[in-house]
Amino acid sequence: MDRHLFPLLSSFLLLMLAMKALRGHAETTEPNQRPYIVYMGEKPREFVGMPSLAHSELLQKAIKLSNEEATKRLIYSYTKSFNGFAAMLSDEEARKLSGMEELVSVFPSKQMQLHTTRSWNFMGFPSSAPRGPFESDVIIGMIDTGIWPESKSFDDAGFGPPPSKWKGICQSNHNFTCNNKIIGARYYHLESNISEMDIPSPLDNEGHGTHTSSTAAGRLVTNASLAGIADGTARGGVPSARIAVYKVCWSDGCSEVDLLAAFEDAIADGVDIISLSIGGGPMNYFDDAIAIGSFHAMKKNILTSSSAGNSGPDSFSVANFAPWLLTVAASTIDRKIIARAKLGNGEKFQGMAINTNGLDGEMYPLIFGGNAPNISAGVDSSVSSFCGEGTLDKKLVKGKVVLCSGLSHGSGPLLAGAVGAIMQTYGANDVSFEFLLPVSVLQSNSSEQVQHYANKTRNPTASISKSEGVFDATAPYVVSFSSRGPNPITPNILKPDLTAPGVDILAAWSPLSNPKVPYNIISGTSMSCPHTTGAAAYVKSFNPTWSSAAIKSALMTTVYVMSSTKNAEAEFAYGAGHINPLAALSPGLIYDAKEIDYIKMLCGEGYSTKKLRLVTGDQSSCTSTNNGTVFDLNYPTFAFQAQQGKSFSTSFQRTVTNVGVSNSTYKAIVNAPSSLKINVEPNVLSFDALLEKKSFSIKIEGDATKTTISAVLIWSDGTYNVRSPIVIFTS
Ligand SMILES: *[C@@H]1O[C@H](CO)[C@@H](O)[C@H](O)[C@H]1NC(C)=O
Ligand SMILES: *[C@@H]1O[C@H](CO)[C@@H](O)[C@H](O)[C@H]1NC(C)=O
Ligand SMILES: *[C@@H]1O[C@H](CO)[C@@H](O)[C@H](O)[C@H]1NC(C)=O
Ligand SMILES: *[C@@H]1O[C@H](CO)[C@@H](O)[C@H](O)[C@H]1NC(C)=O
Ligand SMILES: *[C@@H]1O[C@H](CO)[C@@H](O)[C@H](O)[C@H]1NC(C)=O
Ligand SMILES: *[C@@H]1O[C@H](CO)[C@@H](O)[C@H](O)[C@H]1NC(C)=O
Ligand SMILES: *[C@@H]1O[C@H](CO)[C@@H](O)[C@H](O)[C@H]1NC(C)=O
Ligand SMILES: *[C@@H]1O[C@H](CO)[C@@H](O)[C@H](O)[C@H]1NC(C)=O
């Protein structure tokens, strides 16, 4: 059994125990056991004896296991950055454990999902932007599918040795090598769960982690494109920053026990920013590995930038909504990738798809899938119209372009011998994907027209073009798949926080994946998250001591303002607005927050005092002075859930810190519809020094007649405009 399986267990003894655990697990897994996470809060100042022995003893005591059996059950002992462990438990055993005083939470580990380049220029952030003196000291921790280290985007020519604060390692299994750009790499998975499709090393054979890493911190690579599409210079937000890789996502998803182990190492290794394009369903904060891990990161001034999820446009679909996380929606840039379809009658349609090859202008016979059912397989026309695998008649479809009434990867048409497909989407047609054959995706009205032509013409023909990038004047808007607020657990904290490019993004790729190319175009909040990670690292490179909340605030109050005419859900689609990395260097004022501020909020939200004291590791939580409300958390946005049709009155407390010029006077400017009465007290804030703090309150009254009412508060000194959206909503 290989050492690499337990990257976080440093001592040899622990390794032995772990090996035993694995071996035992492989032999005797009981069907009713599954991985559980037992979270115990802040790590003790000193563990008495071996931490994993303490965890094993707890198991023995709580569920009456023998020493040997308890050791066998342990998967991870989390000891470096917080206290807890992962173990194979039955639900009954987990219930017994959760009654124990010394625990914050016990929850089953879930499998989470993975949720140029033109994009940086689009937001006014050219490669010539001023660079901070500390950019090469900034370390970005990428928790993802690993990395393809041989990509040109990660060439370390000209890079010095890693910053001295770096304490991480490089796991070199499978000939994986780090360099002075990729300064560390680890991977996490139970060995028995590593399938043949996976590589037991930090090497990325999926592509996702290589793509996100190069978006955040890839160096400049000229003449990058996907087969000539979207050609230009590919680059990350902070090309001089360092990358530390934590591979937690595999062919079976991303397990929470592994995620928590990655957080624990990233924090102890000394990363400055964590980038996480992964998410799951809504859970309470201490029943969620991402919320727990990012909370302990926040304590160490490490911001976690995370994806909002790809479950839009439904309300309450946003993931990664803890107030200490930066939650990023996905929006378009002014270049979209299209695939044209042309019919024999001369009609042309601008469809969506990423075709690295088209049909070279040649016209092929066209057939509607509904007219080519495989009757001998018992398929009728209403089924074959969707072109599912095995539903089409090969004799009728072979060598033709097939028209399908729905979206698929294209395996149905491909296996039936089609040369291309025109597909219909019923939703918004606002993103391009790659297919197994040349495709053009059309909206229903256009697709209907094609169907009519295919049905009524004697010899219908069609052709599909190779894709190209075209100018899109409607950008930016939040794309339909991007998850929307409100926040499902704490509705009075606005989520998502902001938006960034996440549609048709060209970035580095792993040639071990498909397609086998060095640069690829993909879409998702997975892509917008690392743009924001890069912007956050950019701010950090000028302000190395800023807290995670300060960096968040700088990014959120300096955005490009988005328009609710393009996104009816307004702030629940785009939060404060679109990132503007250059402006974020000069926020004027910031809304800062520390651990105790989040704890006060959780106290007010009803989290138990005893548990919060375990989380902080001291007695500071939920005392008479340390009990707060969600309205007083020093957040850079304001949200209030009112009752439909009722009048309401609410107030918020905030404190701003001057980071602009020492002598300055800010006036409150409020833009609100007449249905809201908003009073800011005081409405002038005068500062005599940098880092001086001033508090204010904001009282909002009105009638909740509409489902969402938006307003805005701007603190302005004439130079700096510190912008915070206000959202009153009912649901
Ligand atoms: C590592 O590289 C060596 C030398 O090129 C090769 O023989 C070996 O098979 C490689 N190992 C793996 C796991 O790829
Ligand atoms: C390993 O895989 C099995 C089967 O998919 C799954 O039930 C189990 O939760 C996995 N274990 C871990 C620790 O991820
Ligand atoms: C740019 O890339 C294309 C295809 O990848 C290649 O054919 C071309 O020669 C390259 N141009 C330069 C200047 O490197
Ligand atoms: C119809 O489907 C059957 C079963 O999947 C397959 O064997 C056969 O080749 C198909 N026939 C045609 C004409 O595509
Ligand atoms: C179909 O509808 C879209 C938007 O609603 C419009 O832009 C497009 O021109 C229409 N296509 C046709 C063929 O009418
Ligand atoms: C095309 O033909 C199919 C059946 O063969 C029919 O269901 C469909 O309504 C027709 N579409 C048009 C636009 O005529
Ligand atoms: C904190 O405030 C909340 C809401 O006002 C209240 O329910 C809770 O009991 C308070 N907790 C403590 C420890 O005072
Ligand atoms: C700030 O303003 C005060 C009074 O207006 C002035 O005396 C002081 O010199 C100013 N300080 C700076 C740093 O400009």
C-alpha cells in the first residue's frame, strides 16, 4: 500500500495505523457503514498524545468499539488546521456519536460535483495593468481535479524559488513534477475508491483543474486557441502568482472527507487564497465540509472564492452561500461562440455549439429524427424525434444531417452514422457546448422552421459550420445556468456576492482528457470562480495583510453595475455586480469582518453557544456582548426578507474602515424607488486617518408589494464610490 494515500498523516506511526485501517476496511466493510465527518471545532492548543489516537479513543468510548476496530474505521484525522475526523460509521453509530459533548457536528460525507483569453480584457483588465510588488509571493490553493503541469501556462521560466512562508509538499506519484510556478501538489482519495479511469497522483486527466488554475494564475501564452477558435493570448489574473494543487475530484465526484483534508492542508501549507469550483446541496454551516473548511481558512485571513453553482435559473439554487465565502455567479463576455446552420433553400441560422470541425460548406441530405424511427427496435416517431441512442434508423440517417427535437451529446446521431445534427433547445440558448459531431443548437422558433423545411421539401439539405467567435453586444448578463439566490439558509445575507465571466472561456486543458488539446473552451460557474480568485489574488498582492472580508468588500463595492433589464432576478442573479479588478485596488472604504463577527451572527441565528465555543476554541461566543443578529454582520450588501403585502421596518448596523486617503469626507447617496423610505444615520462620515473606522446605521421602511425591490447605498467622497446594493424581497 502506498504512502501517498494519507498525505496528511505525517508520523510513521499514524501511517501504520492508517494502512491497517485501509486493509481492514477493504476486507470487512459492512454494507450499512458509510463515510461520516465528525467535526470538533478549533484544534486544541496541544493534542494530548497522538491526535488520531484521541479520535480513535472517542470512537471506542462513544460506540463501544475495540481499539483495533476503531482504528480500522478511521479514514482521516484532521489535526493541523481544525479538529475532527472521518470514519466509516453506520447511521446508528453516527447518532450515538452526535450526542457527545465535545463534538460540533456529525454528518455523512456527500459526493459533491464540479460545477483567452478575452475575458480579462473584456472587464478592462489588460495584461499591462499595474502589478503589485508581492504578486510572486501570492500562493493560490486550487482544490479541484489536479493539474497538467506541462502546459505552457505553468512554465516557470523566470520564477524564483517558492516564497519562504510556503510549507507544502509535492507528491510526485506517476512522475508528477512541481516547479517554481506549481510549487505544491497533493491528492486525496481512499485507495480502494480510485478506479481505473483515475490516476493516483495530482495529475489532471479531467481538464477542469488545469482550466481553472490557468484562469486564476496562468502565465501569458500567445496564439492560444481551440483549433483556431477564440484565438488570442491566454492568461490568468495574476500570471506571477504561485499555484498549489489539491486534487479532490475523481471520476466518482468530490468526496467531502477528501475536501476537508484538502482544506486542512491548504491552510497549514500557507496558501493566501483558495479557489473552489465545487459544490453540493444546501446544508447548515457546520454540516458542510466546504463551509467548515472555509471558516477555518477565514480565521487565517485566507479567502475562499467559490462557484455559485450551475442549477439556475431557479430561485434558492445558489450553493456555497456561507457569509465567509465569496460566491460567484457566471456571466457572458462580449465574444460568443456560435455554429451556423445553412439549409438548401438558402436560409441561415446562427446556432450555438463548439465545433472544432464543420462540414466545410458542403451540403448533406437533411432528415428529421421524427421521420427516422428504428421501427424494428419498437421506437416510434415521437421518441426518435429526440435522437436518443438506438432510436434512429441507421439506413435512413447514415451520411445525413439529422434534426433533433432535444439536446444530447450526439451519441444517437453519431452511432446511427449521421454527419451532423441540428438540435433544439427549449431553454435559453445562451451557452455553447462541445458535441460528438458537428452540431448547431437552435431555439424552438428556428428549429420549427427547419423541421417544416425538412418535412415539406423533396430533397432537403443542410450544412453546419465550424464554430467562430462573434461580437455579442448584449454582454454581460448572467447566464441561465448560473444558480440564483436568495440564500437558502440565511436569506438575509445576499447571495451570490458578484458575477464574473463563465461562458465560453478558453483556458489551458489536460491532453489526457477529451478533446486532446492544450487549450479548451468550457462554461460554468466553475470558470467564473477562478476569474474572481485571480482578482482577489490581485488585490491581495497589493495588500498582503488584508483579511478575507476586506478583499471581498473591495471586490464587491467596486463592481461594474449590472442591469436588471437583462436579468429580471437582479441581485439574486449577479449580487453586487460584475468584478472590476483594477477598481478593486482602490475601494476607498471597506466593510471588514473577523471570526467573532461571524460567530455573533451565528449566535443570533440560533446556533448553540456550546458548539460555537468549540468552533472558536474559547469562551468568547454568545456572551451578552457577543450576541448579534444577521442584520449587524458587517457585510457589504443589505438584504431583508419581508412578508408579502405587509409593511415592514428594519435596520442594519455597519462599520467602514478608511483605506483611501487619510483626510476624507464621505456622504451617503441613496437611490431607491419611492416605495422605500431609507434613512442613513449619520449620513456624513469624516475620517482623519487611514484605517480609522466609522459606524452608521441604515433604516429601511416600506410596503413589500413586489417580490423584489432593489435600491443602492453609495458612500462617496467625490473620488471613491463605495457601492452596496439593498434588496427587499418576499418569497
Ligand atoms: C515514470 O517515468 C519513467 C521513465 O520515463 C517510466 O519508465 C515510468 O513508467 C513512469 N511511471 C509512471 C507511473 O508513469
Ligand atoms: C468509496 O466508494 C463507495 C462506493 O461508491 C462509496 O459508497 C463510499 O462512500 C466511498 N468512500 C469514500 C471514503 O469516499
Ligand atoms: C498559431 O497557432 C496555429 C494553430 O495552433 C499555428 O498554425 C500557427 O502557426 C501559430 N502561429 C504562430 C505565430 O505561432
Ligand atoms: C434498430 O435497433 C436494433 C436494436 O438496437 C439494431 O440492432 C438495429 O441495427 C437497428 N436498425 C437500424 C436500421 O438502425
Ligand atoms: C427566434 O427567436 C429569437 C429570440 O426570441 C430571435 O432572436 C430569432 O430571430 C428568432 N428566429 C426566427 C427564425 O424567427
Ligand atoms: C414533421 O413531421 C413529423 C412526423 O413525421 C410531425 O410530427 C411534425 O409535426 C412535422 N413538423 C412540421 C413542422 O411539419
Ligand atoms: C442571542 O440572540 C438571539 C436572538 O435575539 C436569542 O434567541 C439567543 O437566545 C441569544 N443568545 C444568547 C446566548 O444570549
Ligand atoms: C487633514 O486635515 C486637517 C484639517 O483640515 C489638516 O490640519 C491636516 O494637515 C490634514 N492632514 C493631511 C494628512 O492632509
